[in-house]
Amino acid sequence: MRRVIGLLAVAILASSLVTLPAGEKKSDSQALFNGKDLAGWKFRGGAKSAAKAKWSVAGGAFLDPELAGRLFASPGAGVLLNGDDGRGVDLLTDVQHGDCDLHIEFKVARGSNSGVYFQGQYEVQILDSFGKADKDLKYGDCGGIYNTAAPKTNVSRMPGEWQTFDVIFRAPRFDDKGKKTSLARFVKVVHNGVVIHENIEVKGPTTAALGGPERPLGPLMLQGDHGPVAFRNLRLKSAPGK
């Protein structure tokens, strides 16, 4: 009996250790979404945009086969959803970041469009690009660095399936007078476990970015007005400058 109890205890402990990806230490990264509410986030446009905002917390987001262009919420917590039709407003973190590593999981409806904007300025595109041939990929396809570079290959999953981005981002550099001395750079972008970008410099802010001057720090922005999208497990780790 003791042996059975001991083995059970080991199994329970092992199962508790798989909540983060291999090699990821809990203390290394900051959870941007607490899974319960919008604490730590604000709407683009401030209070005046609140009436148009459709972001909510759900237990899951699912497709209805008859309405595959929308995402519907299921009860519970842990998932951030921008409404069934995705025609709301963008969402910004209170946290300001510079160089960072980001892990993010997302789900799109059929034909949907969103994006993750580093410092509110430089977008990694989210799109339903499932099934598109590599030779036809553009910067506007899923994983593309918008206005700059198409993904090397298309590893997009079907609408309604969870996907991942793991991104190493290097912020632009400035001298003591505020003049930019080096461009923002995506050191690596990994989509669903496959490297799709390495060392891509970005000349300036993406279309639909927050705008204003480029700067050493800025918020992470989730696009919420182009189509249904759900997010979970958003983790940001500040990275040492290189």
C-alpha cells in the first residue's frame, strides 16, 4: 500500500510540473493575463472606447459549424475573448516592455484577422492562413511581420484550434538625445514550434500601430477590431539587451 501511495504522489507531482513548456521557469516570466479578469489591461482609446469593447473572460472559445466565422464563449475562466464577431477595440497592457521574450497562445475563427503589437508598434500578424501554400505567403499572413516580412513557411492550424507564438524581440536603441541608433528587431519568431523568422529588422511602426514616436519601452497590444480571436497563457520575460 505504501508503495502505491508513493507512486501516486510521484505521479501527482509530475503532473503539476507540466504546466509550463520545457525549460521555462515560473519565476522567469510574468503572466500578462491572470485568467480571471482584465486587471493589468486597458482599452485603446481609454474610457471613451469602453462602450465598444467586447473583451471578456471565458472558459473556452469554440466554433459553431454553421457560423465558423465567429467564436463563442463557454463558461469558466482562463481565456481572453474579443466577442463573437471580433469588432471591438484593441487591448493594451499596463506593463511597458523593451527587449523581451513572449509566449502567447491564440485561436481564430474562419477568415479572422488580429495581431500582436510589440511596444504597441511592431506587429506579428494573426490570420486564418490555414492551407495556404508557402510560395503564396505574404507579410499579411499568419506569423508575418506586417509591412516587412512573410513567414518562411506556413504552419497555421485550422480555425478553432489553439496555436502558439514564441517571440524574441529586441527594442530599438536611442542615444542620449533620443535619436534612434538601431532598428527594432525580431530576433526569432516561432509559430507552432517552427522557426518562421530570424533577425528581421523593422524600419518603423506597423500600419494600425499606436503611432507616435518610437521609444525604448511600450505596451503589448492585442488587436481586437478585425475579427474574432481568443488568447490564453500570455507570458512575458524581460530579456537583457544585446
